[in-house]
Amino acid sequence: MRVLVVEDSSRLRDAVQTGLQRHGFAVDVTGDGRQGLISARTTEYDVIILDIMLPEMDGLELLTQARSNDVDAMVLLLTARDSVEDRVKGLQAGADDYLVKPFAFDELVARVQALARRRHGARTTTIRVDDLEVDTGTKRVRRGGIDVTLKPREYAILEYLAHRVNRPVTRDELEEHVYDEDSQVRSNAIDSAVCNLRARLNVASCRPIIHTRRGLGYVLSEQGV
């Protein structure tokens, strides 16, 4: 899942970026409201973490303009102000959740994970496809009742496919959602990662569950539709 952090405090911005990356998110950051709007309009993010008090353009104006430009990422507002009026303004501008500073990092991660699930229509943390189980909360993967150990990038690809079960996902879409803007991406990186992922999921002679659709990309499906 790919996240944009728009926060003018470099200390907090760097801490959030590092922490979310450790939890497997691809994270882009900026401390400027105007640049944040440009990023939100030009890149498809799953979640945007947005401070209200920003230079160049405040968070509420950024959010209002983003929504008017059909940006559909889930938005978590960060603010030091906790009045009912402030919360109402943020929600009316198009925010999906609200977190008051200072906050516990574990709560931030939990809220980001919950927003990502909501964006993809998942009601629980566990996604099941045939004998595959993907727990998006613990990042645990099981196939045929056997634990499967994945590298972070492999897990990110699997989770993204799992949220779109039975729907083809292009290589470009996978690349956009599992790599951040600072990543150096080889031309065959996605194909190589999917190949390794398939091999790791091939436990106990399980049948293939990730299928290639020529001209369309990859699909996670029990029946390979």
C-alpha cells in the first residue's frame, strides 16, 4: 500500500515515514501543502496522512481541492487542535479520519491500516482465497495451513492482489502502489517479485493461485478466471 505524508515538521515527518516503511508501506513525504496537492493529484495513493497547519497551503484547502479533483485516497488528518468544530470542518472537507497530536505511533499505524481496508472494501483484517489466508494486520500469510515467509516487497504485492481478488492488476499499477518515489525500480522488478512470490506460495503441492493474464497483468484467483 502506498501512503503520502504531508507534514511540515521534519522530525515528525521522518519518524512517520520510517515507521510506516517498517510496517511494509511505500511512503512518499512532503512538508509543503502545495506540493502535497500536486502529489495527491498525480499519484494514486491508498492513504494520505495530512497535517492541517502547512506552509503554502493549509491542509483543509489541500483536501478540498484534492476532492474536487476526484482524489479518492483515504485521508487521515493530523492536528494539534481537538475542538468539535475543527473535527467537523475536517470531515466536511472530505477527511475520513482524525488523529490529534501528540499520538501513539501504534494508533497511527492501526488507523492507516483500517483506512486502507476501507478503501478496498475489506471488513476484516483477514482475506481468504481458497486455501490462502492473508492477515493484513499482522502481515501473516498461510497457505494450506502452513505459514509462508515473504519478503516485504513480495508481501506488499500479495496484499495488493488480495484486495483485488479475481480482478486483473497491471504491472504499472503494482509498481505504483508498492514502490515509493525514491525507489530505484528495474524494468523487470515486478515480474521477478511475482515469480518469487509464486514459488513461496507453492507449498504442500498447492495449485497455482496467481495467474498471468496476457495484456492485462496478474490476477489472484482460486480458479484462475
